Amino acid sequence: MRDALREVLDPEYPISLVDLGLIRGIEVEGRKAEIKLTYTCMGCPAMEMIQDDVKDRILEMDGIDEVDIEVVWETWSRKDITPLGKRQLREVGVV
């Protein structure tokens, strides 16, 4: 499931939510996926769009009929970005 979420890109930068460190948890119970998601700031204007993109991608997976997204306000920092994410951000002139 984490690989599927790597296909969901941040709307501002060409980097996945996983590599930005925004996916904070993934659990599957039966046919339901439970995703914990945070944002880089509380005022993110794309929150709803990001959640829709996550739901749409997960619902494409075999065996998943329901997606529950819990927004968790865990502190996010650059330390949460994966090495791949940092490299991708450098390639577009960020970081």
C-alpha cells in the first residue's frame, strides 16, 4: 500500500506524499484501509484535494472497498523527508 501511495504526489512539488513524510500510518482491516496523514502546515489549501487523491488511489487496489483518513497534527519537519524526496526536491530547486 505504501508503494501505491508513492504515486500520490504533492500538488505543489513533484514528490510523493510518502517521500515528503506526510503518511504517518497505514493499516488494513479486512477490506478497509486506514491512513494517518499529516500536513506541512495547518493552513494547507490543498488538504481536501490531497485526501481525495489518497482515497482514489487506495480504492484502485484489489481488496480495498473503504478508506478512512485520519488527519494527525504531528509536527512535520524536513527531517521527515526521505533521502529520495530530498534528492527530488533538490532537482527542482527546493531544499
